[in-house]
Amino acid sequence: MLNEACAGVDALAAEPLCSAVARVTGLASAAIERVCTAALALGAVAACVAAGGADGGLGVLADAVAYGLGFVPVRHEPFDLVLKVHSLEHPLLAPFFELMSSGAFQASVRALGGYDTSETGKRIL
């Protein structure tokens, strides 16, 4: 039985995944336990699975690797920084934007596994 405890998704977001698992495994959809609890920190899903609190959940490759878990990609999802437009030019953020655009930073992010940095640092209005 797939237990999605600690999965960090709400019941509506989990439904397509649970339906897909049911189709692939041949299990009846009702046989797949859905216990969807919000994960409040990065790595919480992997930590929960590693500790035996769940059989699986939605997470990222870097966390799965860090906890010695298996990983099956579900979809590509970009992570973006959201801020007010006037903050883009704030002098205190300039070093942060420089870091994000640096080759060394992007290489360290790619080394975690599962991350595409081709647009990292790009500003979109």
C-alpha cells in the first residue's frame, strides 16, 4: 500500500498521482492510502520516508540522494524567487543576484542532482 504521509501535498494535488499509481500497479484506487500532511521544510518528505513514517511522497532528487532513498521523477517543476519589482534593483540584493548568476554557484546546484540552472538568475518582469 502506498502511504503518502508527510507528502507535502493536499488531497486534490495527490489525486492524479494516486490515480496514476493505481493504473501502473493495477491496484484499486481505494487500496492506495492517502494521508496528506503538509511538509513544512525542504527535505521533510525524504526524512519522513527514511524514518519509516511513509512509504513514499513527493520530493526532490537531492533530498532522496541525501537520505539514500530511491527516486522516480514525476515532473519537471521550476523554482522561482518571487519579489516586488522594485526589489530587483535594490543594492542589498545585488550580491545575491551576482551569486545566482555565477558559474560556480550554478555548478554546485547542478551537483545536487535534478536541478536545471539554465535560467538561474534570469530576471522576468
